[in-house]
Amino acid sequence: MRAAVIEAPGKVTVATVADPTPGPREVVVDVAACGLCGTDLHILQGEFAPTLPIVPGHEFAGEVVGIGSDVTEVAVGDRVAVDPSLHCHECRYCRIGRGNLCDNWNAIGVSVPGGAAEFAVAPVANCVKLPEQVEVADAALIEPLSCAVRGYDVLNGNLGAEVLIYGSGTMGLMMLELAKRTGATSVDMLDVNPDRLSTATTLGCTRSAASADELDQPRGWDVVIDATGNQAAIQDGLGRVAKAGTFLQFGVSDYATRATIEPYKIYNQEITITGSMAVLHSYERAAGLFASGVLDPKIFISHRMPLEEYPKALDQFKAGVGRKIVVVP
């Protein structure tokens, strides 16, 4: 089969690799679409993936075309979306229900071959059947949505909050859609990319700007979310949190990124700084939300590119062109 392969830091190709074979409790998925993510860029630069080479792709959905000997939950022909999380279920964090912090954390497309390929293997336990009204080629959006749902789990609702989001790429826009549905009184969006910012306006953000200085909110915001991973955005955002407010680090930064906090201000104003890591008990809920129409795939997916153009798609994503880019085998 054909698959994208990140061979070494900075080197990605599309090559012929061995067809996958399912284990007893695994299925083979004929991939309909696989989304690109900032994590893929980190893998390309030599971060996250424990070893290279690796077939990337942790956002994917498709049709089951093969099942292991002990699989009864799905059948050949079922359309599924795949949770990429692979937890050990044995370490302390798994035992206390925090599998996203697993000491032996792995993921499809990060530590084992992923969905940027014609076919991918997944544990049957990670597969969620799609209802008829969901287009399987759109369902690659479920995984990033599940990460956004986890982010709002961390925020604990914050009913009536005034929210500021840095970044109007796919994840920032998903956080916008969830903020609107979790009782925010206002959701302001920041981005230096005018095309992406216009999408936030289309989706109904309260205000949009290239900088928070353009918005009249001297007291700050109850909830500030960084969906960029960018050092300058993070540093600015930390200074925009209102008294008793919360800063959520949602975007994925490079390992070397650093920001400065003001301990006295955090103490004196009772500010919470927290993070959200990947998926945790949120994939099925995200699939349900997606099926209910919480996202419009026509808005969120800006480009569908053939698998053979995976290196080009990564370059385009890195350049900030478009919103969600998916490759189609």
C-alpha cells in the first residue's frame, strides 16, 4: 500500500509499505480521509514520535475492511472514526482515570503507523461507528474536536464567561464553537492571519482582531485560551487574564518554548493556569457532537489533497494556508 512516511527530522516521502495485518482485537480501516495537525509538524521536526521512521496521521476515519479473530463489535463494511490514543491501563495515571497522561503513552500515527496511508490498523476498542448522516470523509474532524472537548472539560464550563482565544486555525475555531455552546457571554478571537480571522467572524465570534490591544477590555478576560503554541501569543495571553480568571494552554508548543509568569499576580488575583493534553474520555462525546452538526465540515475543511501530495500538504499547513487540510488516499 501507499503511505506517507516521516523518515527522519525534516524528511517526509510517500512510499510503498507493507499492507497491515490485524491482531485478534484489531481492525483494518480503508482510510477515507486523514487530517493534518500541528503534532505532525512536531514529529517532522523530530519531536513527539519516540522513533522514526513513522507513518503519521492520528486524525482519520474510514471503512472497516478486515477484522481480527476476536472482533465482534464491528463488521466489514462498517464506517468508523478512530480514537488514536493507546494507553497502557497499568500505570498510576491510567489507574486513576487519567490515561492521557499515561507513563507509557502511545498513539496511532505517533508511535505506531497511522492513517496517512491507504489502510491503517486500530484496536476495535478505539473505533466509533458513524451514523448514516455523517460523511466518512468528514469524520477526520472528530479527533481534533475530541481534543477541544477535553479542553472544555478542564475549564469546567465557566458559565457566563468572557472568553479570549488566540489563534483561529482549526483548533481555535473549534474552541470558539464549543465556547458558544457552553454558556460564554462573549468570545473574542485573535489571529495575525486575516483569512483565518474572517472565518472566526463567519462562525459568529463576538469580536476579532490581530492584537488584544485593539479590543477595549482593560480588566481582561475570564477565560484566555492559547490555541497557537506560539511564545509571543502565550506571553501576551498570560497578561490578559482577569482576576479569578483561567488561562488554558491548549496549543502545542515546541519543547524549547518558554514564557514568564508573575507569581505574585497569580497569588493575589487567584489566577488559574492549566493545560489540556489530547483526548480523555471525550472521543465518543465528540463523535456525538459532530453527528449533531456542531461543526460545518464545509467551513472547517478547506483543502482535500491526494495522499501522494502529503509533503506538499504539510508545507501548506506549515505556511498557515487554509484551515483543516485532509489527505485522501
